[in-house]
Amino acid sequence: MKKDILYYLVSFIHYSTALTEPATHMKQLFVFSIFLFSCKSPSEFVTSNEVHWEKVNLVFRDQAKVTGKINILHENTSSLNSSYNNYIQFIPEGKDSTESVDLNKISGYWFESNYYALKKLDIHMNGIYQLLFVKRLTGENSRFQLYELYESGRSNGGVDIEYIYFLSYPSCGPLDAINTRSSLLLPSFEQKMSLLVADCPSLAQKIEEKEKGYFIPLTSFNIKKHPDVLLRIIDEYNKCN
């Protein structure tokens, strides 16, 4: 936004140079400069890990909820392959001062109608974990939880937009979510997943027998196949008696 304002400022001054005296030019420049630099940073939701002063409902580990504006800068080219800052900036509603909130105290946040949970993720499946916010795709009371990490390209060097999916099951800790491409699920999805839902024999059998819609192959060029299959399994498992 500021770049657009700057462009129009320069264009205006360039145009007015041919029409007015130098002293007038300086006065116009001074007035527009005040306008430019007094502008507040615009609010913007780029991804769940790059949020610029959007209004959210922040949820803490003790389940306390506080409304306010949040600033998260965990997705950018400088953070590629590096440790993330363990704090976010937050301005509680009704206050003017910014607070630095420790990620270890946060459970997640609501933005509009979506909930973004804080999870410990192994994105590249190299044993390096990062605390990041992921969009919850399943209901709050679902026995399994499926999450989506959307990367705009800034965190992977601007190469590509990427979606990665993570699964939490009943025995997982509060921050645990496994990459759906990891060795914990692939290869042999039919064996590993059927064990996780063994207490629902009819569903486990469908997965074991690789029924259509209940199987994820090791090589899948369509990453969207992961949530399609897993959401079907999770929905059926939630309804299993």
C-alpha cells in the first residue's frame, strides 16, 4: 500500500514541477511525506504464519481467550531453514501497547470462522521441528484432527505455493501432529492407518483392503488426495460405535 502511495506522490511532484515554483514544490513534498509516513501498516492475512495486525481471538493453553490484533512474521525468505522467533506480537482489544506473547503459552487463534492451532511440525521430514500455526480442517471434538499448512512461497524461497497436511490422533500430545507424507503413514498406509483405527473393525478392514477412497499410495502427485482420504476416514471413525 505504501509503495502505491509513494508512486503517486512521486508522480504528483514530477507533474507539478512544471507548473509551480520550487518553494511550492518543497511544501507539497513536505505535506505528502507527513501523510505517507503517518499511515498505519495495513492489516493483512497472508497465511496462518504471516498475519499483519488482523483482529483475532487468541486462545491460550489454559483455554483463556483474548480478542485483539496479532502480528506473526514466521513466513518470509529470511526464516528459510532457520529457527523461528518463539514470540508473536499482540495488542489486546482496548489497549494501545504491544505485548510479546510466548508461543509456549498459546494454543491457537480464531480468525473469522477458522481455527489455527499451534503445532510442532517436521515440515521437511528431517527431524527439525518448528512451532507453526495450521488450519484445522476437522471439528473441534473430532477424535482425529487433520490440519493444513499453507505456504505462500515466501518460506520456501518463493519457489512455489505449497500445502502440507498433518494428522493428530487420540494418543498424540497437545502439540503433536505428524506429516501425512512421513514414514509413520507411508509407505504401507493400509497397514499403519488400519492399526490407528483398529477399534473400528469395519473401517480398518476397508483401509486394509485398499478400498477406493480409503488408500493413499506412496507416490501421489496429487497432495489433495491426502485430505480427501483422511477426512473420509476421520468422519467414518467419528461415527463408529
